[in-house]
Amino acid sequence: MPNKKKSKKINSKKKKGLAKIATLTTKSISSAFSNFKKNKELEKIRIIKLEKLEEKNQILKERKDLKLWEERLNKESNKLSAIEFELKNKERDLKIKDEKQKSELDRLIKKDEHLTQISKELIDKEKKLKLNEEQQNRKDIDLKVREDEQKNKELKDQRRKNRELKLLKEEEQKKRNLEFLRIKEWEEKFDRDKKEKERQENLREQRLRQKELDRIRSLENNEKQADQNIPTSLEDFNIDKTSEN
């Protein structure tokens, strides 16, 4: 209980002190606020005066600047007139150039269309040529196959002819060999016959020589006998001579 009383007293004292302070503070604040408002108004007036002065100076400056700008604008206007004239000329030139370009573009478009048509025609021709080439290739292949077949056929025929020719040659050779053999046999026979004839001729000649020798011997014997028989008659002599013949 005593503590509660003490605390109440202390709190009451604090409240009174705070009230005094609040009163003093309120007065000070009011005075200060009043002074602040006055100073603020004075500051505003000063600022307004300064602003007006600055505005006047700014107006003078702007007038000066405006005069400079007018002079500059006049110069720029003259420049712009010259530039405008130049631009007009350039615009005219550009228009002429544009017309030329447009004409050239039309020409190029037509040329491109023409080239496109030509390209299309060339593509069609190329396709046609390709088809013709393929057909020609097929024909060439067929022709080559036929040529190969013909060559093979000719080769077979040639081989057959060669075989036949070989057989003919062999047959001819056989015939020549037979003919040679016949000729050789004939020659041998001819030689044998000739030799036989020669032998017969030799024999005949030998017989004739022998006969002649015999006759001569007979004559010699007769002569010897005649010599031995001198007294012979002429008639006997004639008979002997006839017998010799």
C-alpha cells in the first residue's frame, strides 16, 4: 500500500512537470511558428523580387538571343533557300533518275520475264534433250548389244569357216599327199619300167652283141674252114652268105 501511494505521488509530479513543459513548448512553438511565417513571407518576397529580376534579365537575354536567332535565322533562311533550290534541283534530278530507274526497272522486269521464259524453254529443251539422250543411250545400248551379238555370230561363223577351211586344207593336203604318193609311185613305177626297159634293152643289146659275136665267130670259123677247104665252090660260098643274113 505505501508503495502505491508513493508511485501515485511521483506520477502526479511528473504530470505537472510535463504540463508545464507542454505549456512552455506550446508558447515557444507559437512564437517560433509566427516568426517562421514572417520569415517565410519575407523569403517569398525576396524570392519573387529575385525571380522578377532574373525574369527581367532573362527577358533581356532572350531578346538579345532572339535578335541573334533572328539574324541566324535570316542567314539560315538564305541557306535554306539555297538548300531548297538545290533540293528542288536534286528532287528534279532524282525524279528524272527515278523515272529512268523505273524505266530501267520495267526493262529489267521485262528482260527478267523474257529470261524466265527463255529459262523455262531451256529447261523444257533440256528435259527433251535428256529424254532424247536417254532414248539414244537405250538405242546405243541396243545397238551395242546387237553389234555384240552380230560380232559373236560373225566370230562363230568365222570360227566355223576356219574349221571348215582347216578341214578343207587338211583334205587338200591329204589329196596333195595322195597325189604326191601316186606321183611318187608313178615315178617309181616309171623308174622301174624305165630300168626294166633299160635292162631289157641292155639284154637285147647283149643278145644282139652276143648274136653278132656268134655270127662273127661263125664267120671266123667259116673262114677258118674255108681256109682249110680252099677248093670250095662259089655256090657254097653264096649259100653261107645268105645264111648269115
